[in-house]
Amino acid sequence: MRALLALTSAILLVLLLVAPAAASKPLPFTIDLYQQADEYGQSIVPSPFTVSGEAVTAGLLCESGLAYNIAEFVSGPGEQKDDFHAIYHTTKQFDCADGSGSFVLQVSYHVDVKFTPPDTWEWESDGPWNVDDGTGDYERLRGTGSVVSWPWGATPDGRPVYYDIFNGSAHID
């Protein structure tokens, strides 16, 4: 009986040691990003971001860093009379200032632009995002959420600035 108990205990111990770690609980967070564009309106300029929420408090995500687009393209119906509707697909990389790594989001902005002649325009954009990749502490990061975006003025040299708010949740797989 002792031998059976010892064998069972040993097997349980081995299973506990080699069993994969369970995924962590998804934690909510918000990323505020003031995305600067280059002279052509492309958002490839490294831009500052901050992160807040439970994911930061628990140490899952860094507090700040620089973000930039590593790929982007536009699809959709395009221009229709005085309006423009498109889906702006982008891959955004967020490099953490604390050196903990970087994470990559796939984002699909649903863009609606309203032109009012002769030269006034308004636009709004929102859409889903998901974590696509990561390095360092974020290699196994998973998450999803939504983003809203709108124009936020310009840099001193006249380049556009867009304000993006990413809301969602993430966990380590």
C-alpha cells in the first residue's frame, strides 16, 4: 500500500512539474497613442504611447514606449461622391521603454471621411485589433479589443497627429 501511495505521489509530482502553465486571466487596459505621420500622411514615425489599467498594475504590460506602423494598406469601396469609406489595415509595433520587449497589434480601422466643399473635411475611425506577435516578456501575449481614432492637430512642422485609444484585454498564454 505504501509503495502504491509513493508511486501515485511521484506521478502527480511529475505531472505538476511538466504540465504546461495555464493561461493567465485576461486583464483590461487602455493604450493612449498620439500617432505622428510623415509628410505623406503615413503613420510610420515612432510616436509615444502610454498604457493604463489592470494589465499594467499586475505587471502584464509596460507603462509606456514608442509605437510605429510596420505595415499598412487600405481596402474598401473608396470615394463615393463627397464621402470616403475604407478599411485601413495596419500592423503596429509597441516598443516598451522599460526594455521588457515589444508587442504587435493587427488593427483594422473603419474610416469614414465626410468632405464639405471647398476644403473642409471631418473623419472618424474605429475598429477591432488583436495581438499578433511579441518579443521579450510579450512572446506569449494574447489579447483583443477595439480602437477609436481621430485627428488631433499637427506637429510644429505641419505633419498630422492622430489620437488613438485602444481598449481591450490581454493575458499570457
